Amino acid sequence: MNLFLTLAFLFFIGSVFGWVLELFFRRFISSANPERKWINPGFCTGPWLPLYGSGLCILFLIASLENMTFITDPVWERVALFAAMAVCMTAIEYIAGILSLKVAHVRLWDYSHEWGNIQGIICPKFSFFWAVLGAAYYFLIHPHILGALHWLAQNLAFSFFIGLFYGVFIVDLCHSAQIVTKLKAFADENDVIIRYESLKSHIRSAQDQAAQKYHFFRPFQSARSLHEHLQDRLKEMEEAVKENRDLVFQPRHKK
């Protein structure tokens, strides 16, 4: 199987399993979800996170270069390998975060309260977790990748599901981009940065209080329009800043 198909397969696997990992992390571990509710994580609507898909492709490429290093000690060779994985994953995380912040004025995640964070986008704590995930991938997954790819080549019916994934994924990207475009327009108009996850949490709370159904895979759908929810939160921003409460909005000062 050529490299393009290999990476396409890995992106699919990484995106889906990354979504599952984030789903359980936010439900049982994350301090940002004190109510311990199920939260659909990430930018997209469906059960996939492109960041993890891209990350798995990078991990595969780095692990494939293992024997090309100049480090002779096997222990230090693996330490360097896991460090490189953490650096690359952190770089991907930073690029995705800074683009959403600077271009769309939307903060997809917020590490502002973490020690050593840079612009609230990356921090040492989660870089360490990336290294741990890289090690888990190296020992538990990478040795079986070639076998999985061989199985895929012999079971072309499964390739149909990968093609179906990419078809739905592209539609999802377009739909999610439309939502972010609306958020960007509102952010530009009111000179703020919108916290994506806080906005979803607010809409869910509003749905619960109104005894209305919450759409897990369509978190921005409710009886009220998205613009109405944004307007409500904008009115509360000044008071929330004074009380240092979690905000849907973050003030943005143009230079």
C-alpha cells in the first residue's frame, strides 16, 4: 500500500479514536466540566477530531525513522523519539490553535490557567501528555500498523467505509466552517474572542433549564438562534470580567 493510502487510513483511525479519547477525558477527568456531562469535543460536528488524525500520521512517520538516528543507546534513542513526537504534536496543536484564534477569533480550547502556557494554546502539561501518547502509540500500536494495513488491502470492503468517512467528513468541515464564519462575524463586530467550548456549554445549560432536548452532535441547535445566545452572553461579559468567572467571550483589543 502506498504512503498516501497509508496516511489516509491513519488519519481516519486517529481522528475517530482521538474523538473517543477526548470524549472520555472531558466526561471523567477534565476540570472544565465540573458537572460531568457528556460533551461533543472539538470543532467538527461528527465523531472525529482532525488534530488527532494529523497527529497519528506524524507519529507514524517519526516512528518509521527510528533506525535512521545517530543515537546508539536504545534507551536514549527512544527518549529522543518520544521527545520528537511531543514536539511535533505540540507544534500541530499550536498551529491549529493560533490559526483559529488569529483568523477566526475563536478559541477552540483554553490552557490559560495551566502553568507555563503560551497564549493559552499549548503548555508543558499537555506536551507531556503528548509524549505519553507517543510512547503508547510506539509500543502498543505501531508494531501492528503494517499488519492492519495488509488486512485493509485484503479487505477492500472496509475501504468503502474509509471513503464514506471522508465524504461525510468533508461535508462536516463545510458545515462547521459556516458556524465559525458566523462566530467570526460576531467577534469582529463586538471586538471579542469567542470561547468555543464555553459557548457550547452555555447553550447546553440553557437547553436544560428550558427543559428542551439537547442535540449532542448539533450543540449549536436550539429553539433560539445562535446570534441570540451570543447577544445574551455579550451582555454578561462586563460583569463576568469583574467577578473573574468563566467567559464565553474574551475581550480583544485591536492595535
